[in-house]
Amino acid sequence: MKVLVTGASGFSGRQMVRQLATESSVALFALTHNPEPRGRFPDSATCLNADLTDPTKVAETIRSVRPDAIMHLAGLNRGSLEDLLAINVMGTRNLLEAVLSSQPACRVLVVSSSAVYGYTGHQPVAEDSCLKPLTDYGVSKAAQEHLALMYHAVHGAQVVIVRPFNLIGPDLPSSLVCGRIVQQVVEMERGHRDALDLMETISSRDFIDVRDAVKAYLAILTHPDFAGECAGTVFNVGSGTAHTVQEIFNDIKDITGNNYRIRLQEKSPSLVLPFQQADIGRVRKTTGWSPQIPFAESLRDMLTAAR
């Protein structure tokens, strides 16, 4: 099975490539926007470069590889709305056009985000909930989803959508809350700061380890009845539990055995998304997948990697 991973140099992409490299039946192709240093990917991966906003280059890549399946992880998570739409929506369109043109039976897993939901209350959010994104990024991912599902409904593209919730794990960027806390803890241990600077401690999110998430993606993409059970469908990928920022802090204290001073902003921010938790019943029922890595273990591994 030939599997092409877009966005292979990103946080999820790197983990997806590592996971696929352990699959003996997979011929692995890692697609990045720019050339990566030698040794960045496993020797079994064939490294390719393409700008997804260039439809000609994307078409050439698909014709060359002729993949059986695509993990579409490439995307932009911050920037102007114009840039987000260009990468997340038009880049996906170019990919799907190329697939339909030369490899129409190819399975395509499009990675969206729980950001498409916005705030839905304090109940677990299911895939049939209304989409009410609260950020430009969420808007771009909702548009990406509608585009991908249109290609399935109108053109028969073998497309499935996954909505990961808040990813965590070793090497998580410090732009995300768990990564930011872990980085600050390590800086405190090294004497570079005297407190954790946090905006607030009461918001609650569903965190899923990226190592579990990519296994969910793979279980969906390789489902024996992909056309009947997965194509044209949306799957939440989360842990099914929610943790507050305070709980992250408490777990890290338990892991390290140290106490840390918290310095909050003088003016409490307005919480537009105070709570979000995934209903993961659909992916459990369809694939048998369930998350295996406890939250505290993810934090421990993040601390080890950051140190």
C-alpha cells in the first residue's frame, strides 16, 4: 500500500511518518513544503517537496507517486484569513483535483480540527453538532471540510474527515497551552524564570496524545470497508475527557515533586471557549480504536523531551 503523508514535517506529520514506518506493508512517501535535512525521516520514507497551492506541482506529485491512500496533514493554524484559506482550503482542493484526475480510487483522510465546533456547552460534542467556529482558523477548517465532503458527494472522491481535539505529546510547540506550560517549567528548573505566566487556569479542554491520534487516523484510513463505513463521514478524535489548565499544573507538580508559582494576568481574559470535550463514540464503534496513553504520561514524556 502506497501512503502519501502531506505536512510530514509538522507536529502530527512527523509522528504519522514514524508510525507508518513501522508498517511493513506500507510504501511511505513524506511530502513537505521545503526540503528537510537528511536523516529527518526514517530511511524507509521517500521524501518529496511540493507547494500545495501550486496545482501543477501537486498534480505532478500525485501522478508520480500514484498513492493508494493520503494522510492530508498539511495546513496552516495561524495567520491571516487569506493565508489560512489559501493553504487549508485551496491546497486541499488542489490535492483532491489531482487525486480525481489520476488516482480516483485513492483514499484521502483530511485532518480538520475541533476548532470548527466553537463553544457548544458543557456536554461532550458529537460530530453532528452545528459548526460555530470562533476563530479565522476554525472558519478555514470548516470551509475545508465542506469542500472535501462536496468532492465526495458530487465527484465520488473517497474522502474522510477527522476532527482532532487538542493534541499533546513530546515536542509539542510552545504556542499551545500544554507546550507552553512544559517549556516554562523547564525554564524555571534552569533558573531562567521565577513563575509560570498563565492567562487563566479554569478553561477545560479535551487533550489527546498525538501518538494515539495518528493510530486513530490509520485505523480509519485502513478500515476494510472504507467506502461503506468511512468515506463521506466525520470522526472526532479525542480522549473523551476534559482537563482544566489548573489540572495540567497539578499533574506537573505531581510528576516533578516540585511546586511552581503561578503569575496570572491582572485582568482575567474573557473565555469564549470555556469548555470542550469530545464524544468519541463513533470512532470507537467504527474502528475499535480507543486512546491508550494517559494524560499524565503524555505530560511526563513532554517534560523529558523538553529537558
